[in-house]
Amino acid sequence: MFDFGKWTSAFNDLLLGTGMADWLAVLIECVIIAVLILGVYTVLALFYILYERKLCAWFQCRLGPMRVGRWGLLQVFADMFKILIKELISLKGTDRFLFKLAPYLIITSSVVMLACLPWGNGLQIIDWNIGIFFVLAVSSVGVLGILLAGWSSNNKYTLIGAMRSGAQMVSYEISLGLAIMTIVVMAGTMDISKLVLEQADGWFIFKGHIPAIIAFLVYVIAATAETNRGPFDLPEAEHELTAGYHTEYSGIHFGFFYLAEYLNLFIVSGIASLMFLGGWMPLHVPGWDGFNMVMNWIPSPVWFLLKAFFISFVIIWFKWTFPRVRIDQMLAFEWKYLMPFSLANLLLMTVCVALGWHF
Amino acid sequence: MSDLKEQILKIYPDAVFEEGECLQVNVAEKDWFAVAGSLKNELGFDVLSALVGMDWGESLGVMYYLTSTSRQWTVIAVKVMAESRDDAYIHSVSSLWKVANFQEREAYDMFGIKFIGHPDMRRFFLRNDWVGHPLRKDYDADPALNPIRMDDETNEDETRSFSLDADGKVVENPGKVFEENEYVVNIGPQHPSTHGVMRFRASLDGETVKKVDVVSGYIHRGIEKLTEKMTYPQILHFTDRMDYMSAHQNRHCLCMCIEKALGLEVPRRAQVIRTMMDELMRISSHLLSFGCTAMDLGATTAFFYGFREREMVLDIFEKTCGARMSMNYNVIGGVIADLHPDFQKDVKELIRIMPERLKEYHTVFSGNVIAKNRLVGVGHLSKEDAVNYAITGPSGRGSNWSCDCRKKHPYAVYNEVEFDEILLDGCDSYARYMVRMKEIEQSCRILEQLVDNIPEGDIRAQVPKIIKLPAGRWYQQVEASRGTFGVYIESTGDKNPYRVHFQSPCFNLVGVMDLTCSGYMIADLITIGAALDFVIPDIDR
Amino acid sequence: MGIDRIKSMPREEFKNNDYIDRLVEELNATGANVMVGKFDELINWGVANSLWPLCFGTSCCAIEFMSLGAARYDMARFGFEVARNSPRQADYIMVQGTIVHRMAPVVRRLYEQLAEPKYVIACGGCAVSGGPFKNSYCVVPGVDQILPVDVFIPGCPPRPEAMFYGLMQLQRKIKVQKFFGGVNRKEKIEEFFAEHPEEKGQIG
């Protein structure tokens, strides 16, 4: 498998070879990476918007965007230009500072999470020993943005939306964390790159059999709730609260919420592929060497993206099919069923690991 | 009828009877409240079908149409006249028939009749700073008095009720809609789930709804006033634009009312065509209702499936009537155009396809555990309340109240076809939803019986060039998609009606919003509204 | 910035080109910088192809608008399907149905809540002129009395095809407008409100 680490270290050597100071080289690398990640962020978000619009059209016997560019490929660019020039409305009676801060908080948290994903062999930006723990911690910052947006808008709908969101995210974070912990127990590491390497001989969903599959299901449900997507899209429940917590935002501020929503979808799908489907690791079947060779020829970023897109597809499928749950049903589902269940599952996994009942 | 007369004389010896299409009792205002109580409790007139405010020139008054479910749906009319025109008042019957609550507010708004004892006497359709009462014959329509006011309307937290003091004078008592420390959320008039421009003010406790105040009139177009200046054929087109999802049924009702007054015999071919069109309209309406319920619950895809089949019905309409909506198809004496040659083929195709599509809807939406949890047990409306609030149509039948006008007062060819009245005893949103889905099956059944048996003949009876109704008053009901739709016409023998009143089913439906939503969550308010399925232009007219 | 350069919208498909021609003439009278012109074109292309409607319907036309979104007509093909419920995020308000006196200040408020650039379409006979209810005591005889309307779509209710035609007319109109300088749309709107001063509602 091609190791992208060779390129990055070669670039590092090149910079240092010119005789510049270490700190300057690091600074230059940081800037390049920041630009890259913002570029990837935008491209992915635009792709996801089109992806969802095309998919939902497909579910609904429609065509979806067709007129702007071939097969509507330029549709999202038109939307982007439009949103960029839209007027930013500032409102009377709002907390100006918090009102403007909220979209940036949300977008920052999702950019940081994006940086943690294992993009490919050697393509890792933030990689340290508590990687997955860090991702969970950063994801909670997004909730703060939503709460601030709802509170500072000085609107009853946004407030209800924000409160729902707070309750929902805090609750489902537990199941999400427990599902991830189940895998961490099995892998014995929180380091993202090591998590991927552990799956070289088989993805965790196969290695961990029953408890891993349960954890995967719990994760997908909790992730759907985490990203505020249907059937858990209560914070922005369109038909109850007009647009939920971002009702009062216009222009690019709304665009940030819109992008972050899609990017969060990608991020949770990415984490799912990391934790359960082997990240960028190709599908390997022990013993089938020819097959493994063929799989290895497919570049690692393609593997990662395809896995993430697949999980996103499932989550989008949920959204367009299921009706929305009610707030009390949603909380009852989490606290009465999902959380105890995933706790028991964690215990099961621990027993499995302790007794060596996994592959 | 003479039997009923005697019984009424027993409870009210001063009764004056007037001959008409149904028994009419004239009651003096001072006795009205006591008589109303006896009519309801002793003689079993438990449904207030219509309450029509009237301006008879010398005085204002109200026509009440009462129906008795225990006497084979006998209808009687009660005429109550206010004692004076300037300070007209009539005792409120909203404590007996809850449905009168909003209807009396409408009469107050339109005529300025004060209802003594009504707890909440605010305007219903017009702005609270409106000058005058438009349906009065002496209303000053000068636009300078009521210009288009662009300043925002104030929220009405204050209300009033009227009572009589010892000298028989009307006294105003202030009241409150919402207390000061209540958390009131405004829903509408521009809100995606109010299905139009309805406005609810909901007082919340956390996410639980404590009280819903309905503010209506954001699409009140004054149809009833407009009809008074028009000839009978001219007023027909308004019915298509009230409940646009029951366009055929509404227009059918108005045509029937005029035909009844004229004593006109409608050709059989036209009767069959009208019946079939009514049922197609019902299918179309219920499909839309399915789609909107699904959409309000967030299941967007189901909405598209409902609309896919609805397009088939619209195609049938388009081929025969020339329009997808607002068909303007029924005319006095029959229908305006003959059926399109493809009609039978298309209807058969629709009947063939519907059963499997209904199964698909169930799989996609109502079979889903989330949808069931959202609908089952939500928005409880007992049978007693349904009768008291006169909730007819699928919503009433979802509360196990047998109220289908097609069975109770058969019209057109409904007495010749076989179909079941769907009754479910869930009393909740799910029952209302399921009644609609099953009614689609029954409508298909009716269509199946008729599609090959459309008789040859005229599509329209001979009608005079200038239609003048004899002096008198008529009330006609049909089963529209959302319940019993009634038309009241009072004529003085002229070519324009003296008064036309449309008793729309949705008007009653919105009356139970407070009752059904209280105690449920704010998300349920949306579901309950979707399952009751009201159409706003039908409420406001 | 010529009318012939509106790609994907052949001139011969539209019957009333005079109005657009006049608009272009008016716009080009002052001349335009090439750079600014190019940038204008890009933005106009973006705005024209990403018209997000505000969910706003009062009566029958709203049901036809739903049909427009449904599978047969599918306005998603043009990128119109992102119907926003919050006026802050919508681009145009399509007034579908009668506007009565009680509703008039609400519609005006909704219009004021839209973020620039914003457009108004009067859809259906009632919104165009009051329709069959024109003589009523409480109907606004045409929404152009209270809002600066860009496109009128007649019909009762208009067929979905007619709505598409109206929306495409709006797209053409946007494609020839100028974001920077020239005869500015915003000035025209201000002019409109200056002509209807006594009706101006309170903002905020």
C-alpha cells in the first residue's frame, strides 16, 4: 500500500534542506495544511449537498438538480455564490457578539474534527495517543454553538430548538461514546493511526463479531442524532419550529450552519468507517492473497471516502424515509433503551476481550 | 313531523311554526336559552349543524339548524330574532353546543350580535380595529373607513363577555385570554405546518401545550357578502375556491340547494357523473391529506408518493373539466361538459392501481413504528365531544361517530351504490388518518360500481335563462372530503340571493384544536392539526 | 451583458421579450466595466440558479406549488426545491393566493424579513389583481399594492407549467440585472416604498 507519509516527510526534508529554522518549516507546513483542509472542507461540503439532493430525488422518484451544468453538477456552486452575497441581517434585541460567534464555533469544531480523520496511509493531520477521545471532546463544542445560536437570536422558536438540541446531543453523546469505547476496549488504543493499523488483518466489525456489530448499530443511531438529522432532526424540525435554532440567520452565517450540517454527516461517517470498517484499510481476507493484492491497488483515500459515503448514504436514507420522533420519545429511547443496551454491550465486549473470544 | 310539533309545543307552548323544506320553529329571544336546553336534552337535538347570522332588515337574528342523531337525523330550523337592531343581543348556546363557540364569534364579527353569556366575545375574521360589521345590510363599504392598514395588529390578550343586568341592559365584562406570566408561542400565520395562513397562539409549559387560542381570518375574503350582489350562476365559482380539495362536493352542494329551491330534476347521467366526480375528489383530497400528514411528521418521501397518485386523479379532472384545480364543473341543473372519452379507462386504471399503492403507503409511513408512536393516542377526541363540536367527516368517524351524510341523507346516486361507512374507535390522530386511508378504498368501490354503468342521456336539465329562486330559505348538506358541508340560501324572490351562508366542516374542525391539543406536546399540535386536516380558506371563506 | 448571452434560456422560447430588452437597454445606458461586468455575470448566474422559495401560500395556488415540487414537475431540476421556512434564508416570496386586509401587514413583514437580494412573484389571479374576490370589503386588489412585484403569473390557479414559466422569467430578469452599480434594483425598491409611504409598516 502506498504510504503518503513518504511525501510528507520528503516535503519536510526539502524545507529543512534549504537551511530554514525548524519553527519556520513547521509554520509553513501548518499554513499549507490549513489551506488544504479548508479546501477539502468546502469541496466535501459542496459534494455532500449535491449528494443528498440527488439521493433524496432518487428516493422520491424525481430527478433532482438537472439544469445547472451537466446533471446539475454546478448547482451547488450557484448556491454557494448566492449565499456568499446574501445580506447579513442583524437584529434588534439580539446579543450581537454571541449571535455572530455561534456559526464560527460550529464550523471550527467540525474543521477540527475533520483534521483528525485518517484520510489515507500516512495522511493524518492530528495524530496522538488520545485521538478518538479528542474527537469526542471537540464534537461537544458544536453543541455550544447551537445553544448560543438559539439563545442569542432572541426568538422563541430558536430557543426551543436550541434547548432540544442541547438535551439531544448531551444524551446521545453517551451512547456514541460507549459505542466507541467498545471498540477501544477491543483495540486497546485510542490512537487513530494505530486503530487503523490494528484492522489490517480484518475490520473491527468482523473481528469483534456480535458486540462490534451491536456497537456499530448503536453508533449509527447515535450519530444520526448527533448530527441532528432525521428522524432526530428536532432542533431544526422544519414543520414545528420553522428552521429551529438557525431561524434568524441569513447569508453566509446560515451557510456555515448548512455546511457544518453536511460536514458533520461526513465526519460521523468517517469515524464510523475508522472504528468499524477499517478506516483507509482495504478489505483483506486472510488467506486470499490475490484478492488482497487487488484490494491494495486501490488507493487508501479512495477506500476511506467510499466507506464514509456509504455510511452517509444509510444516514441520508434514514432521513428521507422515517418520520420525526418527538422530544420525549427521543429522550426516552436514549435513556431507557440505547444507553443501558450499549453499557451491557461494553460489558460483553470486555468479557470477550478478557477471554480472548475475538479474532 | 306533526309528532315532533307536539313535542316541541310541550316544551315550548309559544312556539310558532313556519312551513318550509324542514320544520321551522320561531322562538322569542327571551325564551331561547331555556328552549335550546330542552331541545338538546329532552328532544335529543344533539348536533348544531349550522348557525347562520341574519339581517332581516327590521332586526338582526340567527337561524339555527339542529340535527338529532337519535331521530334518524331529523333536521329542524330555529329562528331567533334579536329584540332590537341597534343593541342586538341573543343568548349564547355555546355552553350547550360547544360548536357554537366560534360560530357565535363569527356572527358577532359579521353582524355585531352580542351573545349573552359567551365567554370570549372577540372578533373572529376581521382585524380587531375594523370599523363596522360587513354582513349587515347597512354596512358602509367606504374604503376610507377600512383602508389597507399596514400597521401590525395588536395581540388580543384581553377579551370580553356580555351579560344582562337587572334592567335588561347589556353589560360588558372584561376577561383574559392568557395570563401575564404565560409563555405564549405564536404559530402562524406564516408557518409551514398550519396548512395555510392559520394562526395559533399556544401557551406552553415546557414543551407541553396548556391552551391554544385560534386566531383566524388571514384569508377571510368575504365570500358571503360578495354573493349577495351576484346572480345564482355567478356565485357557483366561489365554492371551488373555499375548500379547494372538495371543489366538486362543495359546488355539488350549492347546485343541489338551488335545484331544490327551483324544483329542478337533474338528469340521471349528470347525477352519476357528479357522484363519480365527488368520489374522485375525495380520493385526491385524502391523498393530499396523507402526503401532508407524512410531511408534517418529517417523512418527506411519503408525501411524494401521495402526490404521484394524486396526479392521476388530476389528469382525469383535467381531461373532462379542463382544469387541474378549481374545476368549475357542476352547474345548476347538471354538469357543464360531457365526460372525456378516456374517462372510463383512466378511472379503471386508478381503481386498479390504488389498492397496492395504499399498501405501499402503509409500509412507507403508517406501518412505521415512529409514525405509530407519533399518532396513536395523540389528540384524544371522545365521541361525545365530536358530537358536541359537530366534528363530521373522517375526523368524526375516527371518534366512532357515524355521521356520513351520504348514508344519513343520501343524495345523487349514493342510495344505489354499496359502500361502508368507515368507523374507528381510536378517537386519536391515528384513527382519523386510518379512516381516510380506508375511505379511499370505499371511494374506489363506489367508482367501480358506477364506472361501467354511466347511463346515456342529457348532462344538464333545461334551466331558465334568468334564475330566480322563490322566496324562502333552504339548507342543503353534502359529505365533502372533510365532513358535512352545508349551504344555506335565503331568497326574497330576486335573482340575487338575500343571504348565502356556507357551513364548512373545517370551521368546526379548528374549533377542537384547543380541546385536542391541551396536555400534549408542541410537536403533537402539528400532528393533530395534520390529522384533523383542515383547509384554511374553507374556515375563513 | 446582452440579452442574447443568457445561456440555457433561448430567446425564442419566451413570448414577451420587450420588457427584458428594455431593462437591458436601461442597464447598459451607463456602460459597465469589463471586470465588474464579468463578476456581475457570475453572481447573477449564482443568484438566478439558486432561487430558494419561502414556503408561503394562502390558498389553492399553494397546492399547485406543492405539485410543482412533487415528482411529476419536480422544480428541483432548476434548483428551486430548497424551500426555506425562515424568510431570512429565502430568496423570493411567491405570493400564492388572496391577500386580505388582515394578512397585508404580515406579508409586508415577511418581505422585510427576507435578506437581499429578494424578489416577489405574484402567483395566481388573487395575488395579481384580487381575482374573483376583487370587490370584497377586505381583499387587497393585487399584491403589487403592498409589495414591489417582479413577476406576475396569472391563472386560477396557474398550472405548474405556468409557474415554471414565471420562475424562468424571474431568472432571466436576474441574469440581466447588475449587482454593482448601474440601475440598481435596490433603488427601485426604495422608490416603490417612497410611493407607498403611508402604508409602510413598522420594522423590528
